[in-house]
Amino acid sequence: MNIRWKLRMAAAQREVWTGTQLRRLLAEKAGLELSAASVSALFTREPAQVKLSTLAALCTALECTPNDLFEVDTTPVARPATPPRPVADQPKAARGRSMPPV
């Protein structure tokens, strides 16, 4: 699965060009106070995770939906075929008894 973060594009489509502008919108429209560093990180690189409350605040501030902020590619990823594991020679059971697990 591949996820593409599109916050910068969504913001630009709404005439929000800087992290400072986005930070102000988040505070005014959504009541979310984020540090300048946090907003800059969201604006400039793909986050590993986003709190739902932050996602909701971004959507409120930018008047958009989560679909505007990220794109998920659900195309199945082909896995390389793994060769079958060789089976080791199993010792023979003596007089009808089973051998302990190997």
C-alpha cells in the first residue's frame, strides 16, 4: 500500500502558501494550537502518523475532506515467490513409537 500526503497541494488550492498561514487558520477556524515546527513538518514532509483530531482540524481549517489531504493506493503489491524449503530427512520411528518433535 502506498500513501501520498497532499497537504501542501490542498493548502495551495485554497490560497494558503505558508506554514504561518496554515497555523493561523488552524487556530482561528479549528481551535488547534500547533507549534510552528509541527506545522512546518506537516507542510514539508509526509508524516508517519497523524492524530484524528489534527486531521479533523486540518479539514475544518481548509474546508476539505481527508481525501483532499492524502491519497491511498490500494493496488496489491506483488510478492516475490519464495522457493520451497527443503524437508530434512526424518528419523524413523522405533517399534511403533513416535519420535519427539524436531
